[in-house]
Amino acid sequence: MMKLLIVMLLFVNICYSEPAKPTPIVLWHGMGDTCCFPYSLGHLTEYLKMKIPGVYVNSLKIGESTMEEMENSFFMSPNKQIEYACDVISNDPRLKDGFNAIGFSQGSQFLRALIQRCGHKIGAVKNLISMGGQHQGVYGLPHCGALQRESCDYARKLLNYAAYYSWVQKALVQATYWHDPLNEELYKVHSEFLSDVNNEVSINKTYIDNLSNLEHFVMVKFENDTMVQPKETEWFSFYEPGQAKKIITLQESDIYLQDRLGLKKMDEAGKLVFLSQPGDHLRFTEKWFFEKIMKPYLL
Ligand SMILES: *[C@@H]1O[C@H](CO)[C@@H](O)[C@H](O)[C@H]1NC(C)=O
Ligand SMILES: *[C@@H]1O[C@H](CO)[C@@H](O)[C@H](O)[C@H]1NC(C)=O
Ligand SMILES: *[C@@H]1O[C@H](CO)[C@@H](O)[C@H](O)[C@H]1NC(C)=O
């Protein structure tokens, strides 16, 4: 009798168990963009929902209005943006069991920072996909595409003359990941965001632990990127210190050799994925996205 009951219970359980829900997805847009523009992440959100039926997508909205969101992407300190996103995600019940994260341009390094700093408050992040992110910062802002021309021109002027002034660090997002290879010490000491997130000054073990929990950290580099300088930063590479011509790979850099961020161990465990894609910044086709990103990491 007991046996029969157990068998019946098992049976009932099998019949009524819900179909597995697809892993939710969090998106973080780039500079001058918003959560939902129909030609940008709004479109991608629809595409994801179409290809992964039932998937929950939270495209992070940093600000109350479209205008505020675009302005915040230039003027709201990344440290504050990350706290804001940490709040949004930790209060979203649909994300509590974990999610995949896709960052676009600067949204990529912000998502990485979010994982490193806020990992104890949010569900586990499975895969972090970085689309043209600037993980070693930038040394140059050639242009910002068609978006927000005035803010962009203003940003470029400030960066070229005063990136490490304290008020600029506080006032301009892009200054916080400005990385001057001729002045590594200035960068390490004065960058209010990136040098901390990259464990350049001191080593925060929480950052290492949380980043290492990822299944994969996928970095997509756009081979003909004219917006990001140098484009190799999209693969966590940068200029060799002391000059601004020769690029060294991540594997040749101190951050890796000293394993300051756990990237060496992640690499050895096969968790770092380097993809490259011909074309300019963030240019990709749905077919490419489906084959290279969705199939291996999101489905
Ligand atoms: C390391 O990072 C965590 C998460 O952001 C933070 O709570 C902690 O204070 C940091 N530790 C140090 C020594 O800065
Ligand atoms: C993040 O790191 C902290 C401290 O090591 C740990 O307690 C926490 O479980 C980690 N969270 C995730 C999601 O990895
Ligand atoms: C794009 O970059 C690749 C790799 O650097 C190069 O081989 C190719 O010629 C470039 N294409 C264009 C159109 O510039």
C-alpha cells in the first residue's frame, strides 16, 4: 500500500511538474542608448522573446525617462549606476534563481562590476556576454556614433584634457574608465571605477570569487570598431604600459600573470571565451547572434 502510494505520488509529481523555465536574461545598454529604443535593445528584447518562448528579459532602465537614461549614461557615476542596478535586480523576484547577462559596450564592464560587487545579493549569473565592452578602459573616444552628439563632443574634450581631475571623474562616466597607458600610476590612483573593478590598486577577493562563479565570460570584439580605442580592450587586452602603440594580450598582462582578478584560473578552466566579429562597433546580424551567442549560452 505504502509502495503504491509513493509510486502514485511520484507519478502525480511528474505529471504536474512545470516545464523548465528558460533562464532569464538581463541586458545593459551602452553610452547614449536606453533600455528600450525600438532600433536597439527594444528590438533585441523582442527577438529574444521570439526565439526563447517564455523567457523573461529585464533590460535595465537606469533613470525615469528616456532622456534621463541617455543622460545618465554620460553623467551618472558608474558606481551609483551599479548600486542602482543591484537594487533593481535583487528586488526582481523573477531573477532570484539566476540569469544570463548581456552587456553592450560600456554596459559590459558595468555588468561585470555588478557581478563582482553585488554577487552576494543577486541570483547566480550563469554567462556574462560582453558585446564590445571596454574591460581595460579606453584611451581615446573617436566618436559616439549618431547618438547624443553634444554630450559626446563635451565628453571627448574633457577626456583629452582632464580625465583624472577629481571633478571630471565624478561628473563624466567615460572618465572613470579612461586608461592612459603613458600614466599607469595616475590611472590606478585616480580612476574611480575601472582600476578598482580590475583589482589594480588592491585585491578584493570578493571580486575574484564572484566573477569566478560564472560558467562563461564571453567577450566579443568587433574587428573594425571605429568607436572604441583600442578595440583590443574588448578582449581585455590593452597597450603595453609606457606607450600607446603596441598592444599586449590579456595573457601577457600583469592582471593575468599576477592573477589579480582570477582571470588566469578562469582561462585555464575554459571559462573565458574570445569571439571576434568583422564590422564596426556592435554591428552583428541576427544569424550570427543566434549561432554564436544564443545557441551556446542562452538556450
Ligand atoms: C570588496 O568588495 C565588496 C563588494 O563590493 C565590498 O563589500 C568590500 O568592502 C570590499 N572590500 C574591500 C577590502 O574593499
Ligand atoms: C560573492 O562573493 C561572496 C564573498 O566571497 C560570497 O559570499 C557570495 O556567495 C558570492 N556570490 C556569488 C553569487 O557568487
Ligand atoms: C576588418 O578588420 C579585419 C581584421 O583586422 C581586417 O582583416 C579587415 O580587412 C577589416 N575590414 C575592413 C572593411 O576594414
